[in-house]
Amino acid sequence: MSTLKLLDRPIAFHRCLVDLTDSALGALLLSQAIYWQNRCTSEDGWWWKTAEQWLEETGLHRREFESARRACAPFLECERREVPAKCFYRVKEDVVQSRLAETYKLDCTNPPNKIGGNVQTTNGTETTSESTSETTSILSDSPPRYHPEARTVLHILNETAGKHFREVDQNLALISARLREPEVTLAGIKTMISRQCERWKNTPQAEYLRPETLFGKTKFESYYASKDLPVIHETNQRTTQQNYAKPQPVKGSTPVNGF
């Protein structure tokens, strides 16, 4: 095989995604995921890929791939479906676009239909890091990097759950994304946190009282929708089941062995 054949299938690597994922491996995986997201034809936006296909395309072995997937978890959803099981993926386009806008103060008032779908034209001139104001639009009134109430939510979680999560990008970005969703309020999130703490605190599930779980896009909707429901503790359920399971004496029956 000639050298040119070996170099025939390059993959895109978006340097700006390193700043989002804090990982070169995560940026590599997310870059390739965005490539396939733009070519997804399913109505729900999900597509599947095997570990062997990821290895062939990116060169990431198992440990590298798992590390990369953790790094881009806020931006890439993953679910196991079907029998035999397949890993389905979907890029969180709204999160990627909002984080890029916050990080680089981009003008995203007219976002593309697909990630990276709009290509900037420069009339034949070379685009460099010294782009002028004519080719780069930086808004002075761009939205803040984090939602104004993101730190308040993190403080409520730490106080209610007895945790010490730091005000780092990974936590505040997730919380900010949820706060910006329609019909989501600070009071509602506070109620949700209180309910989840009542359910999980001092149980093996206490480790899931963390921003990654509570404010991940996949789980947040169910937690928030259930925020006003009463909490049924497992111990109460077991006690009720045991009471129902106890045999009840029959009226007028003769005790066994005289007892």
C-alpha cells in the first residue's frame, strides 16, 4: 500500500473543543462525533457506532476512548439499545453551541441547522489569528459565561447534600444549561434537590447527588418533573410488604399444639 493511500482518510480535529472538554482526546472524539451527527438521518438524531469503528476512525484504544468519552460527557449522549446491545450516540448541539458562544463570545443569533453547517467566506483572503473586525464579530453584549444563578444552585446542592463541589466549569456549565431551559426556575431546582437528597442521602445512591447526574440532560427532565411528588422510602415499602406477607390467623381456628 502506498503512503498516499494511508493518508487518504484524515479526520477533523477542532482545536476549540479542547477548551470545552479540557482534553485533547475528548476533543478528538467530539470532533468525530460532530462529523457523524451532521450526517445522521434518523428523526430522533441518534446514531450508533461500535468500539471497533471508533478505534479504526480515531485510533483510540479502550482506556483512551473511555477517558475521552468522560471528558465530552456534557456534550455527547450515549445509550445502550437493542439486542444484541449497541451504543447509540447524539451530540448535544444546543450545549455545544452555547458553550462555544460563551467561551469565544461568538455571535450565535443565527445558529446553523447543523453543527458547523455555516462556513465563513473570506473572498479568497487567508484567515489568520489576526482576523480583523470585518471577519470576526465579537459582541460586547454577549451573554455571560454562566447563568447568574448557577453558583447559587451549586451552593444549595452542597448545603443540602453535605457535599463540597467546586465552582469549576464542568459543574457550572451543566447547571447553567439547565437553568436556561424553558420553564425551569431556581425555586423548582431547589425543590428538586431537596427531594433527591431526601431519597438518596445516607443510602448507597448518595454518590449520585452530584451535578453530573442531577443536571445531565438525560436525567434532569425526570428529576425536575417529579420534584413535587411525595418521597416513598424503600424501608417503608419493605415494612409494608412484610406486613402484607405475614399470615393472618383465621377466626375460630384451633391453635396448633395447644398454643
